[in-house]
Amino acid sequence: MPRSVGAKLARELVLGIDIGTSSVKALFLEPNADFFRRDEEKLSIKRNGFEVEQDPNEYLSAVAKLISRNQDLIDSVTAIGLSGQTPTVVCSDENGKPTFPAMIWQDNRAEKEAQELREKFGKPMPVIGTSLPWAASACPAKLFWLARNKPEVLHNTKWIFQPKDFVGFHMTDNPVSDAWSSKGLCNVISSAPISELLDFLGWKESVVPQIKQGFESRGVISDAGARFFGIPEGVPVSVGWSDAMTGMLALGVMTKPTSFIITGTSAIVGTSSIDTPSDGGNLYVIPNSCSPLPITYGPTQTSGGAISWLSELLGISTDELISLGDSDAGESAPQFLPYIAGERAPIWRNDIRGRFIEIDTAHGKSSFARSVMEGISWAERQVVEEAERITQQSKNEVVLGGHAGNDQRWEKTRNRTLGKKTLRYEDPDTTTRGSAMLAYAMITKDLAAAFEALAIKPVVAQPKNDEIEYAKINFAKFLSAQNNLLKEKNKGAENHGK
């Protein structure tokens, strides 16, 4: 990708801002040109067992710092696009003051409430409009937990936001979200608040912000927003999408049916299709009421998170770990089930844990590094194949974004685990680029044109025959090991209940 950072002052820039899990990112782009500048501000996370929280005010200060460091460009920004982590619950009073720490998507304290929701409502499709699992990580279970355990929060809260909507509110003074980011609070097909569900959870439907399309404007930078963030008053701001959806947009997933893997702390995996499946099973289905093409996908629990875990365990950097795994030339590596913090799609089990299988004395550090890299990719392949099964299509290629797309050292691992041609986007800013595309779509009124103006070209790789065979044999072993783990866990639960 051509890089000309600071080479000239762009006359008409779009700015993408992504409120991620570990950081807030900003990407300044000039449509149909090479100029860009990126910046990033780290976020802190508070962990206590299943409780995983962030301070919403830190989202605001991070954006303000990014704008302050790039004041030479801010007067050239014509539109701002937003994206961010989901499902996260940010409780806010009418003035935008947080009434409780943000319960981010990694927070799983509401397992009991999730089970009650499963028993009460059964299949989620008729209620929510999509196959959103009744999971502890999802917003309904979190809100149920808050109503039971923090009644003062219930009393003091005016709005339930996602992080990008919390920032957007402070930018424009308008409480707005999109249907997919607020799924579980609103029906993703009708965009209406789900009165029956919210009443059961103990919340009023008035906490749901106005719902609009992600590529529409939520308003313009207000006087208060201009003073706080340092952005000129009157600049339009998009409603925005989840980081998953903007990542998909930047990879072309919304322009034609495409199978994809987007990796970060966790991975977003699935496929787009022409027709919307009637039931997504254990995966999400983004209907065409929320997206130009329906998308069947699921988030895994750990991708880069497993890399960080092993690198810390071995006392080396994540960069060193990936290099070790890429260079391993052994005939075999241990099988790794990457469930070190449970698993989301397609299993949705908080109670299972990871394991290494078939370890022998020939395995050293590089073997374990390779094993973790392969285990992450096996888990992602399982979601790809499940999404393709549900949508009744089979693709001979997979698009890669996030860390897996940006790091060439993953290419060998992907070849011998996916066993398909890969189109790798060497772009550290996939989700932020997607949010910039939303900003440009506000101007052009054409999402496809925004993709064409701001997309980059992928690097293509084709696996060899021996890699395809390796993938076939060892993926079967991975599924067998997973099945054995689930049987053991289920049997243990049965014996405990006797």
C-alpha cells in the first residue's frame, strides 16, 4: 500500500475513529488518493474474574488526545465515521455522565441471567430478529444483571449506549445508535425497542437511543463537542457500525458474497450471502435491514488474546512468538484448543478451558508457538465452515483482515489450516478504514463508491497440495479433540448434578 504520511496537506479528508477494546484509533484518509495518517491511544481494562470493565470517560479523553496530536489536519476533515467494540453496555445519564463502568464484551458475569433468558424466550430470532445467542456477553443478560444487582444504576440511567454511541453523543448531543450495535435492545429488522424483553429485564424502552442506519449522519459536531474534542463545529458524524461490520466493509464483504476472518484480541469470522438464512443457529445473522448484504458470522473468544497469553507465559514478546511459530519446521506440533477464557462462536461455552494434546519430547518453544497459531486458525475455520453451511454456499477463498492479514508470517499457518486461497489485506486499520468509508458514504450517499475510493488491494496466496492435505487431516483431529472436551465437560456436569 503506498504510504505518503505527511507528504502534503490533504484538502478534503475523512476521519475514521474506532473505539476498540485495547485502544482508540484514528485514521485520516483522502479519497482516491494515497495520503493517510494514523494514530492510536491505548485504553486500560479492569479485570476481576468474569468482570471486565472500562471507564467510558477514557473513550472521550482518548479521542480528544488523538485530535490534539493531529490539529494540523483537523480543519481539512469533511466528515467523521465511527465504529467500536460490541456488545458493550455503557450506562449514561441524560447529560452523558456514566452511571456505571462499561461492561465490555469480555464481561461474562451474567451467566445465570443468560440461562434464564434462554429458558424464558427460547429461540431468539422471533424476539430480536436475528439468531443472537442468549449469552452472558450479550447486552440483554448484562442489563438483567444490572437491574438485579445495581438498582441505583437502573434509576440513574437515561441511555444505554455502545462505546462509539457514547462518543457520538458527546460529539453531537444526539442519542443515536444503529440496529445491529443495539441488538437485543431493539429488533434488528424493525429497529423498534423490544418492549417485552426490556420489561422482563427490568428496564424501560426509553433507554434505547434513536435507531438509524450506520452510514447515515447522527448530527454534526456541537458547540460543546467542538470545545471538548477540538473538532470544528458543524462537521457531520456518522451513526457508525460495530467494529466487526466496519472491518467487513473494508474487506469488501458487503459488495459480494465473501468468506472472511478478521483477527484482533478475538476474531470475527463468517460469510456474506445474497439471501438471508432463516436461522443462524449458533451464529449471528446481520439481516439486509442492517447491511447491504446479509452476513452470517460469529466472534471467537481469543485470537490475538491467546498469542498474548503464551508470549507472557514464555517470557517473550508477541512478535518473537509469531516468528517462532512461523519458523517451526517440525514434523508435528501439539494440538491446541484455544479456549483459555471459554469460547463464543460456535460453541458458546464459558465453562470450557483450553488444552494442549499429543505433546512429546521433540516439542520445544517453537512447537508450542506454532500449535497456538494453528489452534487459533482451526477455531476460525470451524466458524467459516459453519457460516457457509448455514448460508448453503462454499467459497474457494477466504479474505483475511486484522492481524492475520497484516502479518505475512501468518501466511504459512493459514495455508496449512484453512486449505484455501487467501486474500490478505495488509492493513493495520481495517476497522478504522471501514469507519472512514462510512464517513465518505455520508457525503456520496453511496456505500459501494466509498469502498472503491478508500479500499486497498489484497495479497493473494494459494496453498500447496501437501498443505491442503495437512489441513484436512489436522482439522479433523481438532474437531475430535473439541468433541472429547465437550463430552468430558458435559459428563462432569451430569455427575455433579447427581
